[in-house]
Amino acid sequence: MTELTNYPPLDQWHDWTEFDAKAWPTKVEKKYTLVPTSCFNCEAGCGLVCYFNQDTGEIDKIEGNPEHPASRGRNCAKGPATLNQVYDPERVMYPMKRVGERGGGEWERISWDQALDEIGARIRTAIQEERNNEIMYHVGRPGETNYTNRVLQAWGVDGHNSHTNICSSNARIGYQSWMGHDRPSADYANAEVIFLISAHLESGHYFNPHAQRIIEAQSKGATVIVCDPRLSNTGSKADHWLPTWPGTEPFLCLSIIHEMLENDTWNRDFVKRWVNWETFLAEEFPHLPQEWESVEAALKEHYAEYTPERAEGITGIDAAKIREIAAIIGAHPTKFSSHNWRAAGAGNEGGWQVARCLFFIAVMTGSVATVGGTSGNGWNKFAPKAPIGAPKITRWNHLEWPPEYPLSYHEMSILLPHFLKEGRGKLDTYFSRVYNPIWTNPDGFTWMEALKDKALVNCHVALTPTWSETSWFADYVLPMGVGAERHDVVSYETHAGRWIAFRQPVFRRYAEIEAARGKGDVVTAESRTHEYNPGEVWEENEFWIDLSWRIDPDGSMGIRQWFESEAKPGTPIGIDEYYEIMFRDSVPGLAEAAAAAGETPLEFMRNRGAFAIEGDQTTPYERNIDASAVEGSRKDEGGVYRKPGTAGAWDGSPDTLADITLDSLGDGSPAIEIDGELKEGFVTPSKKLELYSTTLKEWGWPEYATPKWIPSHVHHQDMDMEGNERILLPTFRIPTLIHTRSSNSKWLSEISHRHPLWIHPEDAEKLGIDENGLVRITTRIGHFVIQAWRTEGIRPGIVAASHHMGRWRIEEDKARSWSAGKAKISDDGQGGWKLNRTDGIRRWKSKDTDTERIWWNDTGVHQNLTFAVQPDPISGMQCWHQRVRVTPAEKGDQYGDVVVDTNKSREAYLEWLAKTRPGPGPNNLRRPLWYARPLKPTAPTYLAD
Ligand code: SF4
């Protein structure tokens, strides 16, 4: 008798037999080879297993990988939908080069050789002419931490640009200002109270790994509290749903702190030991005795205004409910797990205080990195070391790191077209990489104006798996793989534990397995992944190696050396060699585990797809540090050891800056003395949790040196709610959609292809909006027209429309997908732009007969086009929520219409720019040395001109 198993046993993956479900009830055997990889459809990097049909050599299905420590064999709908992306009939299959004018839609197929030669030559010239910073790499979905940074470093280019300031800048600075780590890592599975300012059970960051652990904890009795003005699926699963007014979440958190202080349910011992209360007292309460006994009174006074009664008026949550929540939290010390990433953090000016005030509760309950608490990402994410790397760069790119935003987290990418248009610089070669700024970013028509102008962007190379609104305006469109077609090492802080996963091109791996069985050619170090993927789809990692060789073919520029094989000097490093060295040398325990299995570390990862790294990550700040680590260091008055050669020991003189080596995280101080013992501490300048941030004070924001509420730009009490002004929430996502790439998945598009405007029936009555009626939403720079959905699932005063919808294409039969409607774009040459949706999706004939079965027509509305840039003056985060006028559609309005005036976009840009407090900061620095940057230059580069 065959034993039933949840998953095929690992030892049978290369030769697995199961019955063909479609042939049931007849038992027809099917032979499979199972190849693991990692999902690329959100950042969680869950494990996937591709089932290769041994008869056809094609993937029949994709399921979860039980060997993956974070996803544990489970996936959301987007994981298996990778299959659709691989076999999508309209994907980009070959390198394409523009013919005719940019955006004209004419393309010719070229070879990879031609693409590498032409792009390599122009980068070589730019570097030889010392125009290094005219090369920019702008990334949407990162595949692997640091791979491309290594490339840019080798080229000497300060050209890393990210999508972070449309995503998580606010949350990052909120967490980082407490603990140095800029992401939370919650141990949901062991928590007793889970507090989410997010929609984690349906779509939040690290959605599937988090959701399964939250449910696990709830089924063991944990209380789940969800803060969201919208009754999301997550809110509906919560024990307590708190529909706060947008942007008032910090006030709510601080009123909970207020109650914990009043009720004496805070963890005094933890706060005394690990919070920089001495600095708090000295800066905020110099008149009090500078001793621990003063802290309680100081905290009570500092947060006196945050009473539940006042919170009721500000947040919209009953005072009694706030007291109830505070009591629940106070009754569960050390077991408070919480999360904010986007949601309120991403919507509001001052939204960085959301994460900061939320983490304050973790601090006050003593739940920092405890079992069931909330840790820092750096303690659970594991980034293996690249085999070889060039020295740090010595250039500063003001197009990414402008002086107005010295504390931004990270690059000011939403402002790039404005900076280009006002002459702050230009781009010779702009790589957009799995990124669609015309569609995704606010102010997309200003992006279009910049990307169409060759004087601003001389050459645009789109590295992308699919056609997009942005790649349409590129000069080269180079097809890059989806999760089943590329190499990346993945690791994230999904739970209390460290792991790495290996994303691999499964067709290449299948060819290797087949070759070992004597079928087909052997895959060699010279083989390239595009030889195995569908069409000529490639992967970035090999592309960068080969491009670097074309830039510096004879090695005379000093670039090629960073891409040479150790095993065969003088030839490019192969992808196997690269990862073999990495897995052998820099992943604790992997070489031993592989040896025990009789495999090399690379084989181990290729066969399993993931590896759990051993080690206890509970309260790592309490780890003892050996005295040898602080030899030669100076101990400061706070007990922190300042080591020569680190930022923490720098004397502030420009002359000695060259002696400083910067750590990627923190200021390099090795330890703090606590009660006579050397401890690891936190990666902040004080090595403690910073209730008081001296960095914020010294860099011009003393009023926000402690956690505070900052009224949002959409604060309800400042708005004309009696009239037709409302708050628009455009940030929430539909769990079955992938930012902009779900358009190439037929299953996901079939499941989700609408995004009506959520509006409360009371508001709808007041404003004259019918069910399914057309609504005109007027923003600061234009308007759009959408359909209404009356629902009590949203607080009156707020309307909401999910993002991911409103994809468009200009031509009937080009750049087609399962959810891109047909659009007509017109402009008056004076900044006046219109997008009219001329049609939704229609059936067409393709090699996939399902394109003839499409039954839906709606493709949504591209609302982001009508949003001005609204960067938070401190973090630089796009404050996504909009102050809008909600009115019935006017005569002539059609569903999907978008109208924008980019002159108003510029006015809005200048208004928000005026809110900043520009650098340089102390010691004439452009940015604090201890602040993270994805690509950190040398210390002297931080000096302002
Ligand atoms: S949560 Fe879903 S989309 Fe994200 S990595 Fe996991 S399976 Fe993929």
C-alpha cells in the first residue's frame, strides 16, 4: 500500500510518478521531475516546485515547496500563477530595439550580442568621460539583495535608484529611528497579542508566511487587533477592528502608551536597561533629577495630551475601546507582535511616526526580539557575501540623494523627472528593471514627458519580463525571467528564524538533470540561461557579468577583474561558480548539511531550493561580546565602545574622514557595557533603543526627536467634510494581484479585474452617488472617472480604490495582456494630458486558446496618474492618500477618463519641496554616516561641496 503524503518525498523529486487528475477515474500514470525555485511575485520569496512533465519537457503545474522554512509548502494564488507568466502568449520573448520615434510602438528583434555590444559601448564611453553618474539603474522588484550593487560598485557608479519611496520609506525610518534595523520581524506564531496596521491576512508584506503564522497564533488564543479605515478581509478576521481616521494611527498608539503608563502595565526593567532614557531626560526634562526615578513622571508629562478621550475625537475610536485594547496589551508582556509597512505608513505626511509609535508599544511591553515579540529585520534576514567585490564608490548622485532630503529613506526616485526637467542633471543610460514608473508612480504624465525627451534620458533600457506602459517608451526592451527563469538568493525576515532560498531557472536545471540521465547536452560554465528559458528570456545576473565584459573587454578600465572566474582566470565567472563560492563560504551550516547529504552546497540548494540557518535569534542585543572586540576602543559616557576607524569614533574633522570605513548598518561601534557586561546592543549610535533621537534633533527636526503624532496632509478635521471633500485611500491591494505583472497571468486576471470606488452609503446619499454610478474624483492636478460601490465596509468621509488596476496599452495588437485596456492618450503640448479608455479587454486569437474565452471587459482606472508627488519632508515617502472632491460624473465623462495638468504637478512638487529642511547637517555631511543607503560610498564622499 502506498502511504499518503502531503508532498512528494524529497528523494523522489527527480523521478516522481502520480496519476493524471484529468484522466480520472482511469488511473493514468504521469512521470515528473520536480525542480524547486522561489516565487518572484511579491517580496516574500516563498518556495515553489515546478512539475516538469518528462514526456514533454514542459512545466505542467507549480506547487509549494515543503523544504522552504518560511512558506512551508504553502503559497498564495500568485505563486502557482507563475505558470501563467511562463506560458503567457504576449510576454516579451526576445531582445527588442526601438525603430522610429520613442513611444511610437515600432520595434525590431535583435540578438543579445547586439544589445550587449551597443549598451556596453555607451556605458564604456560614459565612464571613460567620467560621466559615471549619468548611468542609472532603477529597480522595482529586487530579486536579490546587493547583486546589482556589486555591479554598480565595480563600474564606479552611484546609480542605484529604488522604488522604496513609493513603498516603505516611512515605515523604515520609523523602525530605524528606534533600533537601527529598518524593518520589523514579528514572531507571530508565538505571540499573544498581534497588532496590525496593515492587511496581513490578505495581502500585507510577506503575506503568505505571515498570514499562516498569524492564523496559527489566533487558533492558539492570541488576540488579533487590526487598525484600518477599511473593513479588509484582515479586519473581518480580527478580534478587534479599529477603523481609525487616516493618519491618526500614531495618536491611537500613543494613547495606548498613555494608558499603560496610567495603569502601570509597562515593562520598567526592560525600558530601564535598553532605552536611552538618560538622553530623553537630559534633552526634554533637564529640570528633573537625571535619574531613573524621574522617567515615569517625565513620560507621563510628555505624553499627557494623548488621553483616550482626546484620541476619540482625533482617531474616531471610542475612548472605552482604546482602554480595552490597552488593557489587553498590558496583560501580555513580552508577547506583542506588530507590523506596519505600507497602509497608514505609506499614506500620510508624517506617516513614519506610525511605525515609530507602534514599535513604542513593543518597547513598553518589553517585546523586542522576544519569543512572541517583534524583532529587527537584520537579525532574521541573512544576506550571504558575494564572492568578489570592488571597493566602495567615491561619487554622490544628487539626482537620487538631493540636499533637500538628507534623511530620506532611500533615493528620492519619485522626483527624478522633476529634477531632470529643472536641469539638475541628465541620464545617458537609464535601466528600468521590473519597474513601471509611468504607471506605478504618482504623476505618471510628468514621467512620460521626461522619458520621451532624449535630452533628458538619452537611452532607456527596460529590463522586464512583460510589456508595460514604461517599457513602451524605452529604446531597448530586454526580456528578463520570472521566478522560474532566473537566479537569485532570497532571504527575508518572515518569522523568528533565518533562512535562504535559491531562485533558479528551472528549465536550465531540468536540462542539467536530464543530461545527468544521458538525455540532451551537458550544461557548462559557458552556457547561458537564455539558451534554456522560453524564447530568449534571460536573467539579470548573467546579463550584468556579460555586459561588464563588453564595457571593459581587455580589463584596462579595472572593471573586468570583478567578473572574472577564479577557476579559469581570464574568462567570465560562471553563475555556478559564483553561487558555489557563496554557498560554500558564507552560509553558516550549509556546507556541513550538504556534506551530510553527499552533495556540494550548490547541489544541495539546487535540489531543495531553501535552507534554514541554525541559531537562536532571541534577544540578540543581550548577546555577550568578547573583550577582544573592544580592544583599542574608547568607552564613551553612555558605555558605548567607539572603535577607531568606524563612524562612531569619528572626531568630526574632514581630515580624518578618509580613515573611516562605513558599515552598511549602524556606526560600527562594537559593544555597549550594561551592568558591567559587554553586550551586542542595537545598531543605533547609542547602541540602545532610541526614545530620543539625537540624529533627528541634530539634522533639524528637534520637535520630532521623540515619537509624536504629526497631523496628516489629509487630516479629517482640516477638511471640508460638510461639502464634497473626502479622503481617497488608493494604497490597498487585492490579494490576487501582483503590482503590475498580474496582467500577464490569466488566472489572476480572471479572478480580479475590477476596482470600484468604496463609498459609505451615507456619503453616497449626501453626494448624490448611485450604486455603480460614475463618479468624478478631482485631485490637486486633475481628475479621474470611476464607478461607485456603496459599502458599509468603509468609514464615512473616506473613499477607497485599490491599486494594481487600470493597466492600459495604446495599440490594439501590441503589448497586449489579460488586463490592459485600450487607451488613447492626447496632450496639448502645454502640460495638458488626457487618457481616454477606449476599450477594456477583448478576446483575441493566440497560441493559448483561453484568450478566446475571456469573459470580462473591465480593466479598471489608472488613478495614480492624477496624484501629485507628495514626498514626506523627512523620509521622502510618497504620501499616497489624496484630498479629493467627490462628485457625480459630469456630462461627457466616460469610465476610465483621466485628465491631468502637469503644470499643476510642478506647482505641487515645489510646494512639498518647500517643506524640507535641507542639509548639509552636522560636520558638513550630506547624510548621517550611520544611516543605511542601498549602495554606500566611502566616508569622504559624504562631505558636502
Ligand atoms: S506570498 Fe504569494 S506572491 Fe508572495 S512570494 Fe509567497 S506565493 Fe509568491
